[in-house]
Amino acid sequence: MIASLFPQSVSTFGGEIDHVFWMIFYIVGFFFIVAEALLVYFAIRYRRGAQTRAFYNRGNTRREAAWVLVPALIVLCFDLGIDSAGHRAWQLVKGTPPPSQVEVKVTAKQFNWNFTYPDAAGKLDSSNNVTLENELHVPVGKVVRLTLSSEDVIHSFWVPNLRLKQDVVPGRKIIAWFEATKPGRYEIACSELCGFGHYSMRGEVIVHTPDDYGKWRAENLDNKSASN
Amino acid sequence: MSATADVTRTILPENDSIHEIAPGKIAIWWFLASEIMVFGALMGVFVLFSFSHDFAADGAHVKWRLGAFNTLVLVTSSLTMIMALASARKHNLTQTRMFLLATVLLGFVFLGVKGFEYTTEIREGFTPATGMFWSFYFGMTGLHGLHVIGGIVVNLVLLVAALSRKPWDFLERRIEFAGLYWHFVDVVWIFLFPLLYLT
Amino acid sequence: MSHGTLESVPADNESRLYVIVWALLVVLLIVGLAIFILPIPREAAVALIFAVAAVKATLVLRNYMHLKHEHLLIYIIVAVPALFLVGFAITLIPDIVFRHGG
Amino acid sequence: MNVKSAEHDEHAAGFVRRYIFSVDHKVIAKQYMALSAVMALIGGGSSYLIRWQLAWPETSIPGWGPIGPDNYNALITLHGTVMVFFVAMPFLLGGFGNYLIPLMVGADDMAFPRLNAMSFWTLFAASAVLIASFFVPNGPAAAGWTSYVPLSDKAVYTGVTWGQNLWILAVALEFASFLMGGVNFLVTGLNLRARGLTLMRLPMLVWMEMTAAVVFLLSVGPLVAGAIMLLLDRVAGTSFFQPDRGGDPILWEHLFWFFGHPEVYVVALPGFGIILEVIPVFTRKPIFGYSMIVYSTLAAGLLSFIVWAHHMFVSGMDPRLASPFSITTIMISVPFAIIVFAMIASLWKGAINLASPMLFALGGLATFIIGGVTGIFLGSAASDIYMHGTYFVVAHFHYTLFPVLFFGGFAGMYFWFPKMFGRMMNEALGKIHFWVSFIAFNGVFIPLFLVGIGGSPRRIYELSSYEMLKPLQPFHVIATVFAIILLLGQIPFIVNFFYSMVRGPVAEKNPWHANTLEWTVSSPPKHPNFSPPPRVYRDPYEYSVPGAAHDWIAQNELDQQGAQAAGR
């Protein structure tokens, strides 16, 4: 049931993040069930009868304390396991990005996402750049490299399907990347409170098949930058 | 047997040595600890910013001679403050009053010099809005100045208490605690001075 | 009052010590200014000036604030925030000095 | 000026000195509680508006009217600020800490009674400023309780001018208030202990309140510095946080969370302390592993200072910082696991009486476990990429703070009510209050976990603006229905509270047969609390000691053999 709530994962690293999620889910699920079961069982089993007297133990000897310390040690071992799996996934997503095949500059401002494509020469800051509002067109199966910056406040670039979230900070150019695995339209949300229009700062990633992307490029980018 | 041993386990340990510290002393040191975090954070951020900002150019415009003079004033006021405590310990009322008064006056001298610095700098066109260095300069010295004003108020209250011949145990304790605070304000300046004026 | 241990220090020595500490502080102030004025390489000068400031602060803390007579608890109260601050500042270096993505 | 004359004045003085500008810790504690109750009405009321807006965004809210997106942002800012700073801290620290620390350590009052009163009145002023910020031109602060810059830094970004400045002022006054209060907690707990009450014999609540005070005092400094910088940016034209003029927005996040994370423990630990006081009394059994819990608490307090950047994994900070902070964050599960396991072990072979205080304590424990385990999803940097800033976070921190604030707080309320007001509360109403609240609370926040897993960002005024969020709307409806039930579920308590205060059966000194020192004085305690000063002979939780006549031995009880050993 929980799995069906997740938006479909359409990026190469989405699976890794989901994997970490499920790993944590089963580990903490186990501890959760054990702890709650013991809690409920003890609370019912040891309810005070007419003449019962509680068992006096202070848990101060090493033998007694082991009942708590050993489970805590097991918790620690699982923690380290989660850390190492998490580290690998994190490095993949947020570590050094792979060589990019598509470059896009993302400029966030209250309350829009602007996507700037390089001109024919591959330059991102020439006058021939084409800027689209709230629409990011990318080809499937290509590494897309985003350079995120903000004109005013902190926003957060959040595409649930891509499992990609990155705050966009004014004054900094933050690099993010993804490689989409499935064509389609996926929504972009802002996930950092950025003012009264925060809720409506919606955009879309449109993942094209290679053919479609070529067509789209020819119509929208090459034409426009030539005519400018 | 062991069961009865449990019932009768009435160990009578003497109280630990923490009881020997005066409550007020723990309190004032705790207060100073949180002050360390406030000033320390500001100074730490200033140092970190100094690597990514050019503070040297703006820093050349502060009046380091006045700052050095103010350091001397504050260090001397620390001496008079501790001498007030020493006099109070010797139950010498005249000296206690004299040293407290000297501390208050030196505090005013410090503020006067600081005020003169502020007015000159603002006349020369350096306000908190001029640039990052000046933001820090006015922010940190302003906060420090507020602490000096607070210290002067406390010392004035003590001076009045000394003039109205409050009992010695009352005076001694309070002069000691006020002194801890005053010396702390001095220590903050000892770091602020080289940070803002000399580097 | 039974609190504190300072009462054990003889009163006359006490006052003399305070004046000596003050004299040392003034000398160190002059040393600091000298380092500032003399043509010493900037990095070395900065390091020296802060070393002098640290010595001055220690003098005040130990003598005027009686830290050298205090209970261990008071030391902990001073040391812990200082340690946290150093750790905090070091952690901020990659973000604030190098400004990742800046 | 000395203590004696101050007390004399107070007896001679009338209503104002005794009940309003009182320096008696018990009166001040009740003032804190009353203030937090008023603020809880505001904070709780705001949650009603927020929840209604989320469930039925197109409709006008019954009893209020429609709210716009700027109102919505102001409401969430208000809700967070009020609940953390003006309800949780005054209730758990100001209220229970003030009432119980002196009584539990055998002192007549706090170490600095006047400072204590000043602390309360500073908080009162802070609350007044916060409420006043709602009536200034251009509206109240609307940048979230975290007040991220530059959103909160320049008026042009939110349109809020004085509202934000007053917000900063209110929070700064609140900090000043708890700095004064915290110093008092620490010194009272350390210095005014009765003879024989060693550190390792202190009731858990005193330990927890002291640790909370220490954590607060040490963590708040950088944020005070940050608040000064933010205020200067807003009013004096400086540019500490304005990137176009050399400032740094990430710096604010570091300064904020260096305080913000420890703050969670500042609130959580006193709640734990209450639960740990209630459990032994209602299991008739010592707390399992007292010293283990003390050391775990101190370890958790210490660790809380090196985990703050887990709030910032995707903030644009250097990604190399993420893994170290993941490790420390997830590591903090160990001391909390020890505390929780020790609580559960304390139930084993007990003689458990499921009276209202115990129900609330166990309810708090049961729900806190959920809060604890869901924290792992956010502590691991990788899964935080997905979960950060979603409703999962909202559900998670409500599952950590609600157990300690609500369940812990009410466990304490039902437990110490006889001591505070000299009368017993009604059991049946207490049980109704518990079960309705327990079910409704889970009914609110379990759906929100699911909304978060669905990827919904938080602080969204109208979810229908995203196609992907539309399927999640039913969860919001469920959550809102339960939220309304939760709010209505407090009526039995309010009735119980006021009815019992007047009509409840008169409470004896020690109705629960508990050991700690507050139960050795009359209910309610007189002023001064103890005469003569108590002398402590044993640990705080000596219940069901084999061979003892009763199943409890008060801390100050000196038995026959013990007296001989003492040489009396």
C-alpha cells in the first residue's frame, strides 16, 4: 500500500534512493513492532491484581542492563548499515556529477522556474539563449546537468518522479543532475517556503524520446536562437 | 538476609563538592557561557567571512589609535573593578567606593571615545550599510557597547549600595559577581580590538 | 560565608598581584600594537597579534576572574561552549569560506 | 533586600504581590501554565484553520471565513512559533520545571526567586509582542517559524514589515526569559539539593530539566547572534544575509539549526522526565537502569550539538558534510533507544495501574517510538533527498513533539494536579480524554506520513495546484476530521480541570504513594515548602523493595536499622 503511494521513479538514481527508503523501512519497522508489542503486552500482562507486588529490580547490574544495552548495540549496528547504504546513494546523487550531455540553467524567482538553454555554440550566457518559463524539456536517457540559481529568495527544485530535490540559493550556483529513464510529463514543485505564491510555483519536466526531442529542439531552440 | 539488606540500604553520603560553590557564581558563569556563544558566533562568522570578503580595505579606515586607547581604558577599569573587590574584602569602605566610582567613570570614558569614533566614521561616510566590514564593525562594537552600558548600570547600583553602607557580605558577593561580568566584557574587547582594528 | 576559596589568599599579595597583571596587560597591549605597526608579513602579524590577545584573555580570566581558584564545574562551564564554538566554526568552513556553489 | 524581609513583605502584601508579582516558584509555575494554556488555544486554533484549508481549500472556514495564501503563511508561522516557544517551553520547563525542581530537591524556592519572576514576566511581554504583531500594518511574520533568509530579510519578499521585526523581538524576549529561567533550574538543581540528595539520587525529572536548561543555554547563543544580524539587516541596512551585497543565506540556516535541533531536546527531555516520574509510581517498580538513563540523557544532549546540518542536506551546503552528519544523526538513536528500552523494561513484572497519568505516559511512549523511528528516514541523507520538506517531516516532528508535550504534559497534569490544587481529578473523564486524544492524534498524523511519501511538499496553501497531489487529498480530509476531533477531545479535560479544582475529592499529601520529596509536603504545599529542611536517605524509586512493609519507601524515610547505621 505504501509502495503504491510513491510517484513512479523515472530517474537512474531513483531506485537507489527508494532502496535506502525500503531498507530503513524494514529495519525500523522491525524495531517498531518489537517495541510496541512489548509495550502493549507488558501493559496488559502485568496489570495490577488484588495482591500482586511488583518484582523489584533496578537494572543496575551488568546482567540486567544487558537487556537494554544489547538491543541498543544491535540498533547501533543497523544504524551503521543504514549509514553506509545511504552514503553510497548520496554520493551517486549529490557527489561529482557524471559528464553531462544536456546543459540547462535554472533560474528560480518568485514564483516561476525559468529554464535557459545554451545557444548553438553551447554558450549559456549569450544573447541568443532561449528561456522557457516553467517547462524543462529534456531527452530520455541523457545526463542532464542543471545549474540552479535564484534571483530572490531560497526555493527548492523538487521533482518527486526524479527523486531529485535541491534547494536553490540566491548568490550561489548549485549543480544538480539527473538522467530520465521514461518519457512523459512530470511536475516540478517548490518545496521551500518562498512567499505567498509558494503553493503555485509549479513547473513541468517534459521528457522526450530522442526523436521528439530533436524535433522539439529544431522548432523551439534552433529556430528562435537563429531568429534572435 | 539480602532482602532486609535492601530495605535498610540507607547510605548517608556527604554532599558533593558542588555545594561549596556559591549559587550566584554558577549562575553568573552560566550567563557568561551563553554570552560566549553569542559573541563567539559573531566573531567566528566575522573570521570566516574575512576569507571570502575583502575586509582589509575597509578596515584601514577604523581609528586604531582610539581603539588602543579604549583598550587601555577598559583594561584599567578591570583593575579598578578587581581592586574594588579586594578593598571590599578588606572591609575598606572608602577604597571600595573610590574604585567602584573609578570603574564607572572609566566605563563612561570608553563609551565617550566609542561615541566619538562612531560620529567620525559616520561623518566620513561609513555606516552599517556601507559594506560587510562595517556591518560587522557596528554590529559587534554596538553589542559590546550595550554590554558596557549594562555593566555601568550594575556598578552604579553597587556604588549606591556602598554609599548607603550595605552590609559587607552583601557587597562582597555582588561586587565579585559584577566584576566577573565586567572582566568578561573586557575579555570580549581584548579579542574585538585586534579583530576589528589590527587585521 | 563558606563559599569559595578565594578568602585564603592574603589580602596584600592579592592587590599587588592585580597591579602586576594590569602592568602585564598594558605591556602586552603595546606589544600587540608594535606587531601591528612594524613591517612584519601580514599572516605572521595576525597570528602573533591573536596569540598576544589570547595571553591577555588568559591573564584576565585566571587572575581577575579567579579561574585559577575555581571548582572543576566552572572550568567545564567555560570550556564546553568554547569547544562547541570551535567545532561549529570549523564545520562552517566549507560553506562560508569556500561557499560551495558560490 | 534580604530573603527574610522579602518573605515578610509577601505575607503582609495583598493579592497583587501574592498572585501576580509573586516570587513563589509555585505561583510562577501556575502563571507559566496559564500563559501556555492561552497560547495553546491560539496555536491549536491556528491548526484548525490550517487543517480546514488543506482539506477543503475552496470553502470558507466555519467560524472564521476564507483565508488567502498570505494568511496561510502567517498561520503556519504563528503555529510553529507559538507551539514551540510559547506552549511547549513554558508548559514543560516553565510550568513543571518551576513547580517541581525546588520541591523535588527539597528546597524552599528557586535559587533566585526574583529572577524567576522576571523570567515569567519577560515571557509575558514576549507573548504580548507576538500577539501585537498580528495587528500591525502589512500583517504578521509569514516566513515560517524558521524564518529562512532572505525571505525574512527583506520586506519586499513577503510584504511584511513590522510583523517580522516584532516576531524577531518576541522570539528574542522569549530567549531572554528562558536564559533567566534556565540559570535558575541549573543552580537550584545543583546547589539547593537537600542533604543526602546526591546527583545520582535526583528524580529523573530534575535531571531532564537541568539537561534541557544546559542544552538551551549553550545552543541559543549563535541564534541570538543571527537574530541580531537579521534585525540589523531589516532596520539598519546591513547585509549579513543579502547575497547581492556579500551576505550569505546558508549562514542563517547554520545558525538557526545549531539552535533548532538542540531545541527539540530542550522540549523533549522534560516530557521524558515526566513520563519517567509517572512510570515507577504506576508500576510500583524502580525505573530500570537509572544511571543508564542519566548517562544516555547526557549523551543525547551532547550529541544534539553535532547533528544540526541534517536539516540542511539539500540546502546547498557542501555535500561532503552530509555523510558525517548522517552518521551523528542516526547515532543519536542509540541513547534514545536505551531510554525507550529502559522505560519498556520498567514495565516488566510490574504491578501496573492504568490510571490516567499512566495512560498518558504510555501513550506518549508509544507514539514517541513512531517519531523516533521515522526520524531515521530523515537522518539518512539519501532518503532525505526525497523526504526533506514534505509532509513526512511534518508528521515526524509532530510524532516527536506531541508525545512529550501533549501526552507527557497531560501525564504530568493528571499526576501532579492533586499536589498543585489539593484535589483529585476525575478518572473517567481522564480516560475519555486520553483515548479520544490518542486515537485522534494518530488519525491526524498517520495520513500525513502517507501524504509525505506521496511526495507532497509542506507549507502548500492549496494542494489542488499540483496534479500529482490531487490523489492525496482524501488523506488530508481524514487528517482534518481527526484534527477537529482532537481539538474537541480536549473539552473533557477542561471540564475535568475546572470541576475537580472546585469539587474534586480532597487529596491527601501523597495520594499515589510516591517516593519523591514533593509528596512529603502538604497538598498544595505551603510557603516555604519544607520546615524543617528534608534529609534524604535513599534513591527516588524504591518501590516494592523486598522485605519492606509497604511497596514504597519515601526518599526521606529513615527506618529503624538505617537510623542505627546513621548513629542516631
